[in-house]
Amino acid sequence: MPVFISSLCRLTLAGLFFLLSLASFQPAHAMEKATVQLKWLHDFQFAGYYAALEKGFYDPTGIIYHPKPENDHGVLLGAILLLSLITITLTGTVLAFKRLNNRLNREIAERRETADALQQSHTLLNMLSQQVPGILFQSCLSPDGSFQTPYASGKSHEIYELSPAEIKADATAVFRRFHPDDRERIMATIMESANKLTPWKCDYRVLLPRQGLKWLFGTALPQKLEDGSVVWYGIVMDITERVRTEAELHRTESKYRNLHESMMDGYVSSDMQGSLREWNETFRNLLGYSPEEMCGLTYQKLTPEKWHDLEEDIVREQILTRGYSEVYEKEYRCSDGSILPVELRATLYRDERGEPAGMWAIVRDISERKHLQNESLKMQKLESLGVLAGGIAHDFNNILTGILGNISFARMFLDSSHKSWKILLEAEKASRRATELAHQLLIFSKGSQPIKKPVSPRQLLDASAALVLSGSNVLSIMDISDDLQALEADDGQISQAFNNILINAVQAMPNGGTITIKARNLVLSSGNTMGLAPGAYVDFTFADTGCGIPEEIQKNIFDPYFTTKIGGNGLGLASVYSIVTKHDGHVSMHSTPGTGTTFRILLPATHWAATESPPEPQLKASGRGSGSILVMDDEEIIRDLAAELLRELGYQVQTCANGEDAVELYRSAWNKGTPFSATIMDLTIPGGMGGKEAAQQILEIDPQACLVVSSGYSNNPVMAEYARFGFSATLRKPYDVASVAQVLTDLVAPIS
């Protein structure tokens, strides 16, 4: 029993000291006291302790208890038990409160951590919202249809010129900022997002009091709450600059796209292997391929093989070296197989790594330029021929005059039954053929310009068709407009051009065929492809059904002396070209071998009525001539021929070699009172006075002088308009006896 009580006392005292330590004592001091008292209780036996209680108990706190003598062990034990119970209860309560306090402290710490984290998140949100180019927002559509914006970042004033507080309870202030033309559309997108819970995306305009018109873009994700509200979490950004930039880019792109498509030159690009990547309509139309065909083409396929080596050199030495090529010429093969001459400059373009990615080029159609160059070359050839023709025309015709005149003179003394008659006749025919050749040659001469007057194209066509096609196995079809305008032309030259084309057609149809001749009025505008002046023209076409002209020689058909015909001289079509060109017209040809050939001629029209061609002069029966004739010519053979011939016809003759002598001889005869009955003068005297100048001086001496101009230049203006220069008649070289007799018979009355 004492041991039990001792142990209980120890426990109780320990509990008391523990409570005291919690209440007031410092923990170290309380533990020290508790240890001392427990040691004291251990050192004394219960009997001693009990004795001490009887004398007076000293409690560990220093309080002396004086129990009454009547207290016995039961009282002491009860007190100890009660004290122990109280101690244990108090200890449990304190421990419970301590646990509660610890839990509260932990909750407080956790709440502080949560608050700190929330504050950090709020700070981070604010910082991020300042960096976002727009408003971060939370908007809510309540079941009653009202809109709120519980949260909006600080940029709401910058975007809408409204503070977050102004739109928190009522977001309709934002709606009033919407552009009137966009408001209905915006609200429709919001309601669609609310009904379908699909993301809201919309670009729209707002009208702000200070900033005016702005473009915005909004996007948000919707969420439906239990109470039926729909909440959006999203962002609204100012895209005004982007819209302006896009609009400017669109305008720029549109401008350059229009330029790209409307430019007269072609544009094409390819990769480094040559496959076409991009082109404009001009380029495609130049070549005639469909869009589908273009997709499978390479520039190697488009380019004739003869250009491949050149282009490889250009790519290697120019484009890859410096990034672009010089302007160079080449050819493309069109969809119909024809060849198109072009001029281009190719430029290299690179990828994002700076590596060669392909080439692009501006391509110009130079077919018209090539045509003009060919035309110019033809003109140069014709001018060269003209220089040659002009140089030899005088001598050639003088020689022919001597030959033809002497042959015709010799035949005067022979009867048709004479053996020499036929020989001389054939020689005369040959001379006349040479005369026609000389006449064709002289067409190219610089001095041979057409003498134009209003003429009827229908009469020229009818006369040429009747002359050339008569007796042939070629059928002609005439399709001529009834209102056909007159031509401003030299009828002799145009007739020769028509004749040459018809002769060419007949020769192309040796087994017969058809030639269709059409004539229409045509008005050309400026900038026409033929390079003609704008105005009224007559459009002639001559289409035959002959063998056609081989493609390889078509470009040469108008060249002088080019011919594929045996016995041809190559001047027929060349003279056509020269005649038409000198008339300010245009001639072209299209031929398909095996099908036929079509010539087209355009000649200037005139509003003046055509003049009727004078009837061909009929040779009059003439008797012996009388009077004196002066002959001026620089060629002795012609002077001698003329003297012999005229004396044979009964005239007295004087001759001289130049205009100066002719004037002096006429003055001398005039002074003597025996003027010449007629004076025949050569128009051109190399190195001396010609017939035109001499005639003026003779007319000053004798205004009634009878003057005859003679020349091999039949198309010289003086020959065509002789009366305007004071002459009474013309005598074209080469001439024969009949021509001379006819002219003089008309001027000088013969003796009956």
C-alpha cells in the first residue's frame, strides 16, 4: 500500500508540475522542481513520509500543510486520488486544446499560404494582362438576358474607352460602342455561341468617342453554369493596324496582280529544272496553250532545240553568276507548232536559305519587230536594186532603143515574104521582152515614183483578169463590193502588180483550178498591226487553189531575183511588193502547201471619183513627113538611129548631145526664122542639162515650141505630167519606127 501511494504521489506531483510548467513556470525550472521532488519521494519511505505529514507536510511548492490529527490514511488517500483525477483531467484538456491550437495554427498558415498564392496569382494576372495586346475578360449572360463583365483587365479603357468598373455590372455599354453596321452580326455570333456552346470568334468595328473607328477581334470559350448562365472567358484585341496593313497589302497585291495580268508582256517563272511554275495570261495567250497544258510544260519543251546550248550558257555564265541575264532573243514553240520570236531577260530567285530556287522572266513578243525588220531588209534590198536599176536604166534603155529601133527600121525595107522578115520579127519580139524586163527593173529605181490619180479598182481587176486568165484553164470568181471606193494610185503600176499575182496563181495551177478575187472597203485605226496610216483603204484578196508555197521559202518570195521557176527572173512578186509599198499600202501572203495561196493587198482609197482611162491611141495612116526635127540625146547610137529613121520618114534632122546645145540650136533656128517643127529631148543627160531644164529655156525663146520628152524612166513625174512642164507629147524608150511616126504625125501634119 505505501508503495502504491508513493507511486500515485509521484504521478500526481509530476502532473501538477507539468500543469504548473504550462501555466507559469519556465519549462526548464519546472522540470528541475519536478525532478527534485520525485527524488525526495523516492528517498523517504512511506512511514517517514507519513510521519512527516503528521508533523507538517512540506509540499513541493513550498506550502506547509498542517493536517489535522484526526486525518487518517483514508483521508490522505482520497485527497491524493482526487488531486490525481483533477490533474489528469486538466492535463487531457490542456493537451486537447494544444492539439486544437496546433490545427488552427496549421489552418491559419495554410490560409496565409493560399492568400499569398492568390495574391501572387492576381499580381501575375495583372502583369500578364498588361502585356497582352487586348482585354482579358470574363463575361456572363444571365438567364434573364442581362450581360455582366465580372472581370476585365486594365486595357478595357484603351480598347473600348470604358473602365472595368463601368462594364462590370452592365456590359451593354460595350454594345453601344459597336459600329451600327456590325452590331446585328456581332450579337448574332454571341447568341450562337451561347446556344451551341461553341467558341466565339468575331472581328468587328467599334466607334469610340476619342479614337474614332477601330477594328477589334474577339475570341472566347463559353461555359454553362448550373443556374443557366453562360460565362465566357476570352480576349478582345485591337487589330486596326493589322486590318489597315492587310488592306494595304490587298491593294498592293491587287495593283500588282492587275499589272501582272494586264501587262502587254508575258511573265513566266520556272524552277531550276525548267518546269513552269507561274505565268500570266499574256504569256499563255502568246503561246496558245490551255491552262492544263501549261502545267506540264518545261521551258526546254517550249524552246526549239537550236536554242538549248545558248540558254544553258546564259544560265551558267550570267544568271547563276550575277543573278540576271542580259536581254536576249530566242524563240518559243507555240501550241499550233508555229515559232514565236521573243525577247526576254531572266532573273534568278532564291529560297529562304539563299539557295537558287528558280528563274522568272519578262517575255516580249517581237514578231512584229521581226516582221518590220524583214520589211526593212526587203526595202534595203529594193533600194540597193533601185540604185542598180537607176544606174543602168538609162544605158540599158538606150541600148534597147538602138536594137529595137534598128530592127523595126530594117523591116521597113523588106517585104513579108523575104527570108529575113521572120528572123527580124523574132528579134523584135525578143527585144520587146527585154523591154518589159527593163520596165520591171525600173520599178525598183528610186526615181520611179507612182503617178497617182483616182482610178477604179473594179476596172483594174476586170482588165487584169481578162488579160491573164484568157485562154487558161483557171476559173475566176469575182466578189467585189458595189460601193467600192476609188484608189489613189498609178493605174499602170497597180495593173502590173495585179497581173503578176494572177500570173503567179495560174502557174501554180497547171492542171486548172479556181482563183477567187475579192475587194472590200476597209477603215484602219491608228496602231494597226500593218504599220499603215489610219484611214480608208481598199482590201484586195487573191486566193488560188494551187500547190501552195513551201514553208521554208515563204519568207523569200518578195526578194528580188528569188525564184523557183525555170526561166523565171525573180522580179514578179518583188515588183508587186515595191509597187504596193510605194503606194503606201501593204501586201502579205498566206500559203498552205497542197491547199493554195492567198495574197492580200491594201491600198489607200480616195473620196474622189475615178477617172476614165483614155482610149488607146490608134495609129493613123500617115504619108511623108515635112519640116525639121531637132533630136537631143547623149547616146550616139540613138542620135544616128533617129536621124536615119526621121530622114526616111521625110523630115530634116539635126542632132545634139545635151541640153545646152539644144537651146543654142533652137535659138539659132528661131533667129533665122526657121524654127524646128518639133524637138525630141532626152529627159536625163548624165553630167549635162537634161530635157526638163532645156525645155524651160526653149519655151522662153519660143512659147509655141513643140517639145517631145523621151526617157526610159516611164514613171518619172515629167513623163506622166508632161504638159505641166511645157511638153506636147512623150516618147518612151525604147521606141521603134511606128512609135516615132505616131507621135510626130499627131504633132506635125504630114504631106498628103
